[in-house]
Amino acid sequence: MSDQDILVLFKNGQREKAFQKLYYLYPRIETLILSKGGNKDDASDVFQEALIILNRNLQTSHFKLTSSFYTYLYSVSRFVWSDIQKSYSKQQLQELNAQEVEIFQNVIEEKKYQLAEHAFLDIGKRCQQLLQLFYHKAMSFKDIANEMQFKSSKVAKNQKYKCLKKAKDIYQTKLKQVQS
Amino acid sequence: MDTYTQYIALINDYLNNVLSKEARLEFETKLQNDLEFNTIYQEHIIFINGLERIDIKSDIQNAKRTYYTEKWLKISGISIIIIGVIITLYTLVFNTSEKEPTPNSNTFNSIIVDSTTTQTSIVKKVTDSSKIKTIETTPEHEISFSTTTNQRKFGSVSSTKMDITKQPQLLKINVDKDTIIRCKEGTILTITKGAFINPKSKKSVSGTIELQVTEYYKLSDILLANLSTVSNGKQLETGGMLFIEAKQGSIDLELKDDLPIEVSFPSKNKKPGMQLFSGEWQGENINWSLQNDASVDDILISEEHIEELVEVPFNVVEQAPIFPGCENETTNDARKRCMKDAISKFIKRRFNTNLGADLGLSGRQQINSIFRIDTEGNIVFIQSRGSHPRLSEEADRIISLLPKMIPGKQRGKAVIVPYSLPINFDIKGDNTITGNLINKDTVSMATSIAFDSRLISAREMDTIYEDKRGMVEFIREVMHDKDFPVDAQFISEWEQYKKQKLIRRISLETKPNYIESAIILRKPLLDMANTKFKILEDDSITRGGHIIRVPWDKTKIPSSSRGYKLVPKPLYQAGRQMVTKSEFEEGLDDVTNTSISSRDVGNYVLKTSKLGWINCDRFINGRTTRIKYKLKIKNAEEASINMVFKSLNSVLPSWHTNDVYDFRTVGANENVILVAIKRKNGKLYYDTVDTKTASNPNVNFNFKEVNLEDLKIELEKLTRNSK
């Protein structure tokens, strides 16, 4: 399957299928990570992160894939891994080209999202479900109330804000931990 | 809190693009001017993205799982296909070469190809009430690849098996008349009218029936058909095998019990004691069992035929063989004398007389040799017995060097002439040797021995030499006179009498399981000159006043109902036979020479009341020590291995489980050829190993691929090299 076909899959919203095709590149990325001293689990995580970044970029209108998926995923993975290892020097950063800088920024951005994600994972199952339904399924509070057996949509709405606040608090503490 | 909630709601609306144009603008301005609002916005974006990660991750995990499942499915699918292919190939390979051991003893692993191309040209001659049909057929081997299961009388054949079968001769006969058929390789079948019955109705059939006859005389045919010569574990020597089938339409016919077919097996080098056996396939090997109804009559008939062997003693033969250089002699006697002298000279010149001294022998040495000059003039069947085995070998060596001669003739036809040759010489104390070979008397006496050996039975030879009991002694014994003068003339007369059946030597079963040898003399013999016999009125015979014979009383005379029970004569003893290899080959060429008409060769005439597999055989007894013979062969792969005896017309089968081939018991120190034929993937592989039977044999085959034609040629060669 060519890169173009995969792009079409992304555009048509068949994200899962596209990921599935991209996984054929995984063995090569795995080799890269293994050669840099990671283990298979690391490789799997890195590739996942690279896919997330790719997906995020594809959603923004200004992103244009200038190279093949493999090249892109390869460089993203490299940065992700370097970031995990905290192994890049200032000199390396200065030598980066425009595209690489972008990727680097993406990776840094993604780290924040990762923190937010972790915060969500800490707020409890019910809160997670509520926020997911609201933000991703774009359900109305009425439907959420039905789905999650709240007494009314108002209760659902209140719950949602509570959960969000809770998550944000956790995020803030986490962010402080990371930055300190 | 309230402002925060409002802000979030506003941001959501903004991100969801549900705000009006003014509201959007207002929102974006607020975002730039209100730092607090901006922070909340940024934070919220991060949250939403973080939340999205969960979603993306679940998608990725699904994709990953699908990818691995697919990958696994692909790998396992491919491996299943590969394994499947391997298994298919494996089974294909082994199905083709495998002869599945079939539990039913009645199954038979080869197909008999229906003859569709047999051409018969029939020549009819009318003699008396019977018709003689000479049927020329072309028995071609055919390879048949059968992919379906063929059901035949003898069992089924698994798919994609290759088999080689000899094309049967297809004969159409009218059963309303007596019929004599001469088949391609010399078998003569005499069929009485109405001999065939329908097995169901038990009634004789009439009209035309189809007879299918396959002859197995040649070693190659026997081996290719995977036939062997064993009767319930006992080794047989064969005089020929046949497969006879009779059909009318689609009905398999049987023979009526009291109207057996007379089968005459052609044989050049006739051996006594042949009996008829019926074959039955047991697994992949055939077992022969004696047909009980081979009655005494039949053996007597065969005995008569033996007497007609075309071997004429040197003294008697009308036209003696001519030694090169003796052609110019005019009379027969002169030629004989010339030949005797030439042979004497020949031996004298070449015989290594130092050998005797080297062996530490002294005194008078005698080596008795006998050989035959065959119809081609070749020297064959050299047998020697000397006071030392090395002397015998030396004699064999010299005799084998004798030049090719012009064969002797009787009534204008080339015949085999036995010739006996005593070699005498003295080894004196001082090691000087007077090689005085042969005085005339010894020659004539010894020659006289030769004609008694017309049945070339090694044991007879042995008797002659071992006991110094030649024809002369024999005559003297019969005459009850130690000093009876026996000269060449007397012997030739004696021979004539024998031909006229005035003298017969028979074996009698006087008591059950007790065989006695008896000589029948007829009256004219006793009237012969110098015998001094007197025949008294009561028919008893006296000589010099002693009664030497009283007539048999009635109890002693063999009744016609019992008949003579002739027992097999002593058999060949290959181990003791001093016949050189090359002579064997030549002797064998003779046997396979089918140009000789059945009249010229002795036939084994036997009667069969069974169709199917028929074998003219005799048991091989009294042989040397028997040993168990088992082979372990690495690359056998279900090959069939048979043991061919060089000295006998006998083929032993092997029973195999995996790589172990069991020949059960065989005689020790036999010169044999192990013939292995492997059928695999529709191809033939072949190898032979020339060996001597001994315990714990170590034999390896080096299989070579051959096509059928080459295999046949190889087997023909084998025929020549063996026996």
C-alpha cells in the first residue's frame, strides 16, 4: 500500500486502518531503537508516540508530508527516543533544519499532552468516561446523563466541570513536578 | 468558579465552531488581551489533546493488534501451506514407492495389464484328433501408471503406482476339441476337450474361450514380476513359472478336476524331481505349494523325457567333435583318436606338474575330469576331482583353456558330447615327474563314465569319483562279478540297451518313506557275450552256479495301482561343483537359447488341475549348513530385494520391515547376487551386489536410476552371469 493510499485512509477518517498499514514500518523502527540501546517495549512506545504525532499533524491543515511516511516516522522516533533519553546536546539542537525543528517542537508539545493524558488517567474511571463522552463523542449533557445514569443533564454538566477541574489540578501538580 | 465554567463553555463553543462571527472575533480579541483567559484556553487545548491521546492510543493499540494478528496469520498460513505442500510431496513420494504391507494374504501388488495389443498369428496343423497351434506372440513389457484403484483377482493396487508386467499371450481356443498349444517360450499346453468349467454352475463350457498365458523363464522376467521360488519357507529350484488364466466373456473359468491340463516346461539342462506347484501371493511375495495331484505317472513321463536328452557320449556319437587341427582326418574313429591325442598333448604341455610336489604329494596322482562339448563347440561344465583340491583347480584351469571345437553331431544335429579325462602322473621321491598321461584303456574306461552322467547330476559325479565307482564298477556290480571284463565295446552295447530300456535304474519305495535303488535288467542283456549268465526255467538267474536273482513274487512286483514312486535324484551341490565362472556363463547362454525346439530339449511334463500361478519346481534339500540371513539397508526405501543363486535356478524373496530385509534361512557360502529394484516417483532404481552368503552380512546398495529397457538389459546380463 502506497503512502498516498494511507493518506486517503486518514482523510476518510479510517484512522485505525491507516495505523494498521503503518505498522508494517514498525520492524524497521524497532531495529533503530534496539540499535540505540532500547528494548522492545521502548520501541513499541516510541513508535506509538510517533504515530500520535503524525496523526496530530495530519489533522492540522498546514501540515504537508514532504517525505515518505517511513522517513517521517523514522526521524520523529529518533527525536522521541532522544527526548526520553534526554540525550540531545545544545549543539545538536542548533544544527537542526527547519523540518527537524518542527518535529522537535512537536515532540515537546506532545510531552505536555502526555502529562494531561496521565492526569486524566488519574481522575478515576467515571470522570474519564464523562469527559470522553463530552469531548470526543460530542454528546449533549442530556445524553451523557442517560448514558451514565445521572439524575439530570444539569448534574452531568456539574460533574463534568468537577472532573475537568480535578484533572487540571492534577496536571498542574504534575507539570510542576516535571519542571522542577 | 462561575467565570471559569463560563470560560470553558465559551472555549468549547469556539472550538466546536458554533459561535457567531461577532462572538468569534470577540473571543479572539479576548484571547489576545486577557492573559488569564488565554492561559485557561491554552490549558484547555492541552487537556483536549491529552484526552485525544487516549483515543488515538486505543486506535493504535487496535491497529497494532490487527497488524500482529495479520502477521501471525500470514506466517502461520504460509507455514501451514508449506507444511501442507511438504506433507503432500512426502505422501506422494512414499505412496509411489511404498508397497503397503497388505494384511490380506491374497492381495497382489502388481497389475496385470490387460493385453490389448497382443497379436496372434495362428498356424494350424492337424494331427490325429488334436490341433497344434503355434502361437507367436509378442510379450512386451508394459509400464502402466494407474491412478485409480484396480481390482483384479489378486487384489488391489494403490494409486499412482508403477508396475511392470509382462504382457500375457492371449490365446483363443475352442474347448470342444482337444488342443495343443505351443507358447512363445516353449511351454506346451495340452488341453482336453471340455476341460474348463464355469465355477458357479460346475458345468463344462463350450465354444471359444480366451486363455491368457504368461511365461516366466528368464531371470529378468522373474525378477521384474517380483516372483520368487519358495514353498512354505523351503527353497525351490524352478524349471519355469507360468500364469494361466481362462475366461469366457467376463467369467473366470476353472479346470475340471479330472481333466487336468498337461503342461510341458521346456528345459535344456534337465534336472530330475521336478514337481508342479501352485502359487499364491502372500503380501508381496509368492508362496508355492505342491499340487498334490501331480501323480506318479507324470513323473514317470518326465523321466522318459530325461532319457531323451540330447547328449551323446563321445564313444557313441556318430560324428565326434573336431579338435582344431583334426579336420583333415577322414573317418570318425580317426578324428576321435586325433582329438584324444590332441587333448592329451594339450594337457601335458600346460599342466603344472610341479604343483604336486609343491603340495608335498608323492606317488601316483590321479585327477578325474569331466566336461562337455556343447552344441556350439564350447567346453562347458568342467568338473574335476583330484587327490588334492589344488590339483582339481589346476585341471579345471587347463581344461578351460581348451580351444573351441566343432560340435559333435548325431543324425545331423549338433549335440552335447560329454568327455571324460583322467589325468595321471607320478610324483617321485626325487621330484622328477613322469607325466604319463592317459593310456588308451583308461580313456575308454573313463569315457564310459561320461555317458552315465547324462543327467549331469553332481552327486552322481561325486559318486563316481569318490567311490571310484564308475560305469565299469557299476556294470560289475550289476553283473555280480568283480572281474567282469568291461571294454569300450561292451559299454557301447550297454548304452544301447539302456536306450532300449532294457536296463533301467529306478528308485523304489519298498516301504513307506524307505527308498531303495533297483536295477531292472531285461533278458537280452543277459544273453550278452561274456556274461556267463544262465537263466533257469523258473526265471531265476545264475552265474557260476550261484543264484544271483530270483524273480519277484507277486508282493514284490510293484502294482500298477501303486506304480513306481520315483524320488528326486540327488541334486546339484553347487559348493562342490568345480565349474569355472566363464563356463557357467556359457552354460547359461545355452539355457536361455530359445531357438532350440522343444523336441531337442527335455521337457518337464506335468499336469495341473489348477489355473493361476503354476511353477515347475523341485525342492532343494541336503545342502550345506543353513544360516539366517538378514540385511540392514540404509537407503532401501521399500525396495524389493531378491536373492538370485548363481548355481541354481532359484530366487529367494525377502520380507522387509522398514530397512531390515529378512531372507530367513539360506545355505551358507552360496554365491549369490542380491538384486534390488526400487520404484519411486514412477522411476526405477536398480543395483546388484555380488556376494557370498554368510552370517551378519554387510551389504550396501548404490541405487542408480534406470529406465525399463536398461533394467531389462541389466537383468539379462545377470542371467548370464549367474548360474
